[in-house]
Amino acid sequence: MTAADLTPLQVLGHGAQDWAILAVFGTVYLGMFLGGLPHFRLDRTGVAVLGAIAMIALAGHPVEEAARAVDLPTLVLLFAFMVVSAQMRLGGFYTEVTRRVGALPLSRRGLLAAIVVTAGGLSAVFSNDIICLAMTPVVAHLCLRRGLAPLPFLVGLACAANIGSAATLIGNPQNMLIGSVLRLDFGAYLRGALPPVAASLLLLWLWLAWGPGSRAPQPAPRTDVADDEHDFDAFQTAKGLSVAAALMLVFLFTDWPRDVAALVGAGVLLLSRRLHSAHVMGFVDWQLLLLFIGLFVVNHALDSTGVAAQAVAWLAQQGVHLAEPGALLVVGVALSNLVSNVPAVMLLLPHLGTAGTPAAEQAGVLLALASTFAGNLLLVGSIANLIVVDGAEKNGIAIHWRDHARIGVPVTLGTLALLWGWMAWLR
């Protein structure tokens, strides 16, 4: 390499270059914590993309090296299931299921149980964010018409979607990332995750049905609430469900790569005579895909400095080993609430051991469950929570952070205790 090939920081020395990379890394993760950067019109995705651009320029690496830092199977899997979820949404499946559940002659506690099970079950296969987006207005209208206090139902919907999404390696973005990087077996993960997820959903229902909020006065039923706009397409729904069921069978009983299988499934859904491909892909969360790409590049640049490895070694000298369950649980929950669960998982994954080993598999299961359960602690801990709050506000229902905390904090602490007990029993 000649002097002409060096970046200005490389000319000054590796020390200055490393400090500059650390400054960019710190700025990016400050943006993850704040949801953007003060005085700039940037959200988390914008911060991650600009951080990646800065890292490429500072490190002086070829763009090809930055591209190799991106875990393409994770992105492909995420994109493919966004297409599957878009198909189900356009077919009206989520709204139809919620309306049918709401039409059942159930008591308040029975209806809470039905909504918790429905949201949790659907989120295990489809995106928890999409489930909350589709179910929130239907649940809000249902509560208003029946004269039920809506807060337990709506906050319970968000919590159930978050908890249920942890049951599989396709339930949410961080699980897809963990499964891809650590090469976790789909069936083995499901067997390990299903018991704590089921117990956590039960705990959520018990708190909603008999907790302090259950004694709140119920409002009078309203007759001025219009029926939900409804456009159910049985054929498109059946097509989407067939592809989703086929993918689940492939994941459970074959060794076919999950990203390839999911991509083929997405291709089948895009090949349609009735739904335009542009319409379907308009529901793909391109912002989230760009966030992943940006964070992959930023984290790779940090790893190249060796600072992350030194920090982990220092923690080990202090008796904190990230591969140990206790430390991983505490650090995973804390980071997930500081910078959101996807960035937190990206930071921790390189330090969980070698992919394919039993220790890494156990750590991966714990991180997937803990980072997802942690999203229920605070209102800003999960995008699903914010989607429910926004949807409720559009229907005249205000959910403040204190309202969420009265349910989210005890439920999160209880589910994390259940998770710790389950992992201890497995060990």
C-alpha cells in the first residue's frame, strides 16, 4: 500500500484512526439509545447508515470488505418473512382472526386469554410488529363497544406479541440474527424456547386478569363505534398460510438452508395475478433492513480495532464472563433497554463462543429469549409497544408510559425469573 492509498487518519497513525472509529461507534449507539441524534432529522436507521459510511471512510477498507461484514442470510430471511407477512396482511388474515376472537361469547378474563394466545401464537410465525399493527384497531373498537377498559387489552396485546415472538427463530429480527449467526437448529430452539414462552404468556394473562388493573371501573359500552373496515380475501390468505406452513415443515424436518427456503417461499407469493409485486413489497420494512446493514458495518469496524475484544477480556478479569448465563441475562436485558434489542444482540453475538457448539447454542437461546422479553419492560423498549400506543391514540385511547409500566415492569421481571429458572433446570 502506498501513501496515496492511505486515509488521512491512517497517515496520522493507527491510534488516531482507532479513536475516530470509537467516536463514530459511540455516536451511532447514542443514536440507538435516543432514537436519533439531537438537532438532526435522523432516526435510528439514518444514524446507522451514516455511521457505516463514516466507518468505511475512516477505516480505509474497500467497500467489498464492508459488504462481507453484512450477514446476508439474516437479511434474506428477514426480507422473505416480510413478504410473507405482507401477503397475510393484504389478505386480511390478521384482522379476520381478531374479529372472530372478539365475536366469541367470552367473559372479560376469557377474552383477555383469547387475545393473549392469539397475539402470541401469530407472532411466533409472523412479525410481532405486524401483528400489533393489524390487531390494535380491532381490539380497541372491541373494548369500546363492549364497555371494557381498553388499557389491559392493548398493553397485553403488545406484551403477548413480544413474548410469543421469542418462541421461534423467525418470530422477530433479533431471533433471525441469532439463529443465522450461531447456526441454531430450528426444532431444538423451539423445544427449548416454547416452555418459558408458554409460561410467560400464562403469567401475563394472570396479571392482566387478576392484577391491580383488573379492579379498575369499566366504562359504559359505546354504540357510536363503527364496525372495523374489513376486506378479507380467502384465496390470498390461503396462499400465504400454505407457504408459511410449508416453510415451517422445511425448517423442522429438513436441512435446507432457512434463508434459501424462505426466499423461494417469498418468490411464490410474489408470483401473483391479483396482487402487484410493488404493492406487496411496499409493506417490506426497508428501513429495518438498512438498519441491519449499517450496524453490521459499524460493528465490524469496531472489531477491527481490537477494542471490543480487550473490553471483554477486561470484564473476564473482573469475573464477568459474557458466555455465562447470569452475566449474559443481565447484560442482554440492560443493553436491550438502552439501545434496543437488535443493536444489543449484534454487540453480544461475537462473544458467545463458536457457532455450532453446545455452549454457544445455550447462550443463543438465552440471549434470544432475554432480549425479547426485555422489550416489555419500558414503553420504548419495543417497536411493537409504540405501534400499539400509536394505534390506540388514533382511536381516542391514551396510553402513557406509566400505564405501560404498571403491566410491563412486573410482567418482565416475572418472565425473566421464569426464564432463569428454566435455563437453570436445563443445566
